[in-house]
Amino acid sequence: MRLGERIDAANAEAVRRMLGARPHWVDVLPAREVVAGMGARDVFHSGPPVTWERMSGAQRGAVQCAARFEGWTEDPSTFAFAPNHERGGVGPMAGVVSPSMPLFVVEDRASGRRAYAALEEPRMNFGAFDDAAVALRRYWRDELAPALGRAIRAKGGIDLVPLIARGLHRGDEMHNRPAAATSLLLLDLTPDLLRTSEQEVAIRTIEYIHADEIFFLSLSMGASKLMADAARDVELSTIVTAMARNGTDFGLRVSGTGDEWFTAPSPVARGLFVSGYTAADAGADMGDSAITETVGLGGFVLEGAPAINEMFGATAAEAAEAAAAMRTITIAEHPVWTMPVLDFRGAPLGIDLRKVVDTGVLPIIDTAIAHKDPGHPIIGAGLTRPPFACFAQALRAFARRYA
Amino acid sequence: MIRTRILANTYRDSGTLMTLAAKLQDEPDVVRAMAIMATPRNRELLATMVSLPPLEAGPGDLLVVVEGDRAEAALAKLEQLLVRRVSSSSSSRARRVAVTNANLAMISVPGPFAAREARKALRNGLHVFLFSNGVALEDEIALKADARERGLLLMGPDCGTAIIDGVPIGFANRVRRGSIGIVGASGTGIQEVTTLIHRIGGGITHAIGTGSRDLSDAVGGAATLHGIELLARDEATETIVLISKPPSPEVAERVLAAARATGKRVVTCFVGGTRTLEAAALDACGLDAPVPAQPVTRNPPPVIGLFSGGTLASEARALTHGDIVDLGEEEFTRGRPHPMIDPTIRIERIRQVPAEATLLLDVVLGEGSHPDPAGALLDAIRSRNGITIASVCGTELDPQPRDAQVAKLREAGVMVARSNAAAALGDLAELSRLPTPPAARSAAPLFGSPLAALNIGLDSFAETLDGHSVPVERVDWKPPAGGDEELAQILERLL
């Protein structure tokens, strides 16, 4: 068999595994209980590996927030940094995780494999480390996370693939707009919250989720992570298994090249800004949330989420055109994640490294925008694309290994 | 009889489920059909309607229940009924028509990348019209062998013209359909013969371009032989015309033997040899060629030919012994469009032709050519006081109707001959015509189904097909690997 055909077969297998995962949200627990062997000064972060010296402003701000939250007084450069992706999880934006931070726990009920997703919120994740940012994390740790944990354990887990499908049918794309899925999740969880928490706690939890339309992002990321992980380490496969950014570098992982990161400077997203901020304030793209695009969500299903186009300054037709082009770099369509506006055509998934290099069509990623300096909450949202150089490097490494 | 089926992890919207149930209900001998997501509440509801054995199904699973004598048969169709309809509407995407059943790729990207695009197209089961030149000889040989193996036709590289099912591809003219099929290794040679046949009163089934090198020893006539085979099978084709520059004797023999073996009438024209393109066109229509006027050999006025068509230039060169320049040669086209599109270089050159010389021109009409090729030359022609003889290759159906083009030239004092050969010979007699044109026979689709194309490269090729109501999808082509050749080579090994 020609090498290309063997790669095709390996890619089909990788996507089969991706689609075979059955991600469920099963728990909410502190990081130290989720990640075996997490050290007392371990700090996980989004994107590929990065040192304190090279760390972006927003990510440094988030680390400072984590230190305040944990009550640490040491110099942050002494912390033991590691990417979430290398510790079995993902985190939005800065994605900073310290031992007491609560994490969403997701489980692939097909394989038993687990993964974590760090909290979505608009402050520390973007580099703020003021009292409000610390207080929000404390509220999470002390009340929200325990309440959610009790409810989901009582429920016995929530199957995320059909929930995401229902959200897509209601105009979500699951990265910047998981609004419908958040509502559906809240409806599903409310009886369990009321059964397992005191009424006041339950009500505050319901109100918090109700006020936070992006709440579901952690879970769409967790589900995506389990699916992408299922497709990892398939010999000869050129399917992308992770796209992640730390505000300094963009990192890419490919199934057939295992855990190796292919990195290049992270781009700055184009988009809209919160009042008081401009494009000149924007830091380079950041977060593990592009794991959603890795499995066909986010930018890949913009056609089905016209409500967010305005956020990106694109017309519906432009966004649809960009998303439709993703079918030229993917090898499959999700059988369940479909879009009514496309007569229920499935989300394009299984990004083939070869197709990206061949066509020069780069994955389109929805993203939020953080400030380039520490100390700010969310400043905007927009669209971005990975640097071509990551894909070029990955292809060279793949060829060295297999060709 | 009640039958159930569970599709695990198959979420469908309630509308889809109702549609599915309705489709199942339409199956023969089905009394009732239900399709639900197996949530506890839905299952309770179901239980009030039908009694079922305990089932292992969760909220993410699709549960289908069918009641009827042939429930099993209906359920066997389940997967098929669940398949989504392929969207055919793409009105929001301007100028993009999704061609899911394309059978021809038109490739006109720069030479170094062209072989690769052709290889991809063949791999995807598409016939190929490869306009690009600069494809390596070994690539051409390999591509033609690959095409052969897959039963696909590869026209080119360096193929400028074809007519498939009456639709002009590349630089081609609009001509009547009829009973004459053409296989040619020369673009303007095919244009001259097809337009002359049209003007004589005949018609064309298909004209298959093979690329300029096809009849070389190295390529061995691979595309020509394939083209002959296709025309042999095409019932509407009664006469086969072969056009090329003189091939090597062995290849010529092989190709002629193949053509004769079809049992159809065969007309050959090896340009630059003893027979003109006009004679071949007349012969193909069953008319005798006029006795060629002898070129004036005693004290002839110097002839300077400024040509846009390569084959037309070759023919004129053989007939006049004049100074015939093919302005489509690479030395003139580097960094600018071909003179059939951009008349600038010809205008410059015309102004330099001395008054005592006879200026010989070809004016090539048709799809892809300049919108007014005669008009563009008039000022330059008028500015020199000398004799100009031209031929106009085209038909009255072309985007630039031939009559109007001829009239413009004549008004400027140009002598317009009936054909390229006649112009070269200074023969101004009219073209012979068939007394009554034979009824046009409509040819069967050459590729077994109606033409539908992918266009990779020059948009004007796609526009031509738009004008003929042939579905064409424009591929947004960029050089592979971002133009990095080393990376492109690595990629090539992995495809």
C-alpha cells in the first residue's frame, strides 16, 4: 500500500476513535484530588510549555492571582509550571491551575479515561489578580464547586455529546457561544442542585450559571479533550490532536507524532473590544479552548451560529464561507453534531495536517482576547488562525519519522 | 409484530425523529412507527402506547419502534432513512457552485505545480484538461500512464483547446455539433479545423486535445491513442480527424493504425507537411481541397508574419518561406499574457513592419481570446502603408462574431482570406461550402455523464463553462505548502 493510503487508513482510525469517545461530566473536585502527584507549588497553564521568563502578561497575571488565592508568597519564577495538556486537562485562556482550584472532571465512558477542564470565568483567566478576581475564585472553591459536585454526583453524570448536539441546534458553536447548552445544562441540573444543596446555595448557584452564558465552555472543552485524546498516538496518523496557545506560543500536536509540540509565535486575534480597550491592548492568542476546534466545534461550526457573527465583525456569509472551508482540511463529518441551517450536515472534524499544508487553509478559531499586560479582565473577542509554521514543522517531523 | 432498534449515541432533533417515524410508517405493511430519544420521560410516554420488553437505552440513544407485518424489513432501511439530504442550495455563496459530480478538472496553475494538481485530480477519478505548460516530460509520461490505468483521459500538458459534448474548453470556438471528431496535439490547429468545418457546413462531436508533446517518441501518442479509442466508441462520430505537427514515423504508424482500426473515416493533417488545415477540414466534410496556389517564388515581396497561434505560424512558415514570428513563443510571453489575450506586443511589432513588406496576420476568435482581437490591431495596421493579409479563425457563434471582425479588418484595408493557409498563399477565393449541411447529430456525453467541471487556475475557463450552463466549481488554488518547494516535496511523499 502506498504511504499516503496507509496514512489515510490511520487517519480514519483516529477519527473513528475520536467519534467513539463518550464524554460525560462526572464531578467537580480540587486540582490536587484530580491530578495524581500534583506538587504543592505546581502550576498548570494553557498552551505548550513556557517558562516564567517567556510567559505572556495575562498568564503571569493569572499566576499572581493563583498565588494570592493559595496564599503563596514565593517568587512566581520558583513555581513548577507545566501545560494542562501534559497533565491530562485543558483550561480556557490563561488556564492557570493551582492545587486548590476546582476542576470539572469528565470521563470517557467508552474507555474509562478521565480528563479535567479548568473553570471558565472572565477575570483571573484573563490576567486580573485584584480582590474581585481572587474573591470569585474563592466563591468557586467554597460554594459553587462543592454544590456542582454534589449535584452531578447525585445525577450520575451528564452525557455531553447529545447535549452539545442540542446546543448546536439552538445556534451555539460551543467555544464563544455555548449559551443554549448552558441553559440546557442548567435545566437538567436544577432538580439535582435543589436536592443536594441548601436552598440558598442552590439558588445562588442557579443564578450564577444563569448569569454566565459561557458557563458550558469548560464542559465543551472537557468533552473535546476526551475526544481528541482518544485519537492520540495512532501510528501514521496526521490528524491534529491538540491546538493550544499560552499567549506567547501557539502549539500543535499530531496523532502520529505523539506528545511532541510544534510551536510558533502565537498570533493576535482580530475582533471586537470591550469599551475602554482597543486592538493596541490585545495580547497574543491564549488558551487551550482551541481543543473545541480540534474536534470540529467553535470556528468550524460558525455556519450554525449566526448570532455570534457580529461579535467577530463578520457577515453571516463571510463566517459561513470561512467555516465551510474547514471541510477542505478535515476528513469526516460528525454524525450527531449537525447544523439545521445546512440541512443537518455534520460538523467537519479530523483536521488532516497534510491537507492544511497542501491547501494553506488554516483552521479558524473563535477566541476571547486578553490584555497584553497583567491585571485586566476580558477585553474582547474575535477570530484567529494558527501560524502556518506549526503545521510545516509538524509535517517535517512526521516525514522524518515515517517517510 | 413489534420490532425495536436502538441506535446508541445517536442524538437527533425531534423534527428529524418525526420525519424518520413518518418515513418508516410509509414503508409497506407498517401499522405504526415511533422514533424517540430514549429519555426517561419519552420512554414513559412510549410505554403508554406500546408494551415493550425491557430495553438497554439511555437519553443519548435513539429508540425506534415499528409495528407491522414487515417491521423488520422497514427497520432494515433505518440507516438509509436517517441519512441527511445533501444540500444542493448554496445561493449565499456567490459564484460558487458545489459540483459533487464533477468529471473534468481544468488545470491552469503554474507549471511546477501542475503535475501535482493533475495527479490529485486523477486520483479523485476526474478526467483532466491540463492547460499548463512547463510540466516535466517524465511527469507527463507518468501522468498519462496513470490516467490510462484509471480509464481517465488526460488532455495535455500544454493543451489549449478542447470541445467536449459541444462545450468549448480553454481557448476554443463555438461550433455546430455534427459527426466529425477530432484528436489534436495542437491548439490553434484544432481551432482552425473546427471553425473551418463549421463554416463549410459540417459539425463536431468532440475535439480532444492531447498536448503538444503527445506524439513525440517519449510520450508515444498515449493521449492520442486514448482519444481515438473514445471517438471509436462514440456512435455520433463518423469521421476522425488527426491533427499534429509531423510525428516520428513509428508513433505516426501506431496512431494511424489505431485510427484505421476503428473502421471510421480517418483524415490526417500533419501541419507543416504536405497538407493544410483547410484541406483537412474540407476532406473531413467530404469535399475536395482546391488545388493549392503555388507560392510566388520569383521576386516575391518580403512577407513578415506576426502570429498569435503557434500552429498557424508553423503552417504559414511552411507555405510562404517568409519571416514568420510566433509571438506566443516563450521569449515573447515571459511576464505578460499570451498575444491571443493581450495584443500589445503584436501592435508594437506591426508598427515596425516596413511598408514594402506584406504583413501576414492570424486573428484568433473564440472563448478565452481578446474580446475584440481585430479591433485592437486596426490602428497599428492603418499606421503603416503596406499590404496586409489576414485570416480570421472563428465562427459567427463566437463571443466576437466572425463577420463583424472580418468587416472591421476589411474596412482598414486588410485582405481577409478564408483560412490561414489561403492567407499565407495570397489566395482570396471563397471557402467551399456543403450544398446542404448534414443534419447535426448530437454526440453522447464523452465521459459517460454530462460535463461538470472543477476549475483550478484561470477563471476565464470557468466563465466559459458558466456561459454554456455547465456546472463548474472554482477551486481556490494556492501553491501547496505555502509555496515552500522543499515542504511541498515532503508533502508529496505523504499523499
